[in-house]
Amino acid sequence: MSPHSTYETLRQFADSWGLVATFVLFVVLVAWPFRPGARKANEEAANMIFAEDNRGGDYNGE
């Protein structure tokens, strides 16, 4: 098998099943935050910036 035919085979695979796999991965990643069990984790992440800092005052890296 020549390198040219290997390239053509891989390109044909990427144009067909690679595209399908990429689309499925995209749909899964977009739908992941909307799954029923994720509500608590999403709310915690959204409100994390409003949490009180227990150290008090400005954070100076110590």
C-alpha cells in the first residue's frame, strides 16, 4: 500500500465517520450541563464568585 492510498483512506474516514464522531462529541458536550443531576454543581459554580472569603480583607497571596 502506497503512502498516497493511506492518505486517501484516512481522509475518506475523516470525511465520513470522523465527522459523525465529532458531531456526536459536540452534542454530548453541549448537553452535559443540562443533565438533571448537574443542577446543584452548576448553581455552586455560578455562585462561587459571591462566596465570602474567610480570611477577611484583601487577599495578598499569603
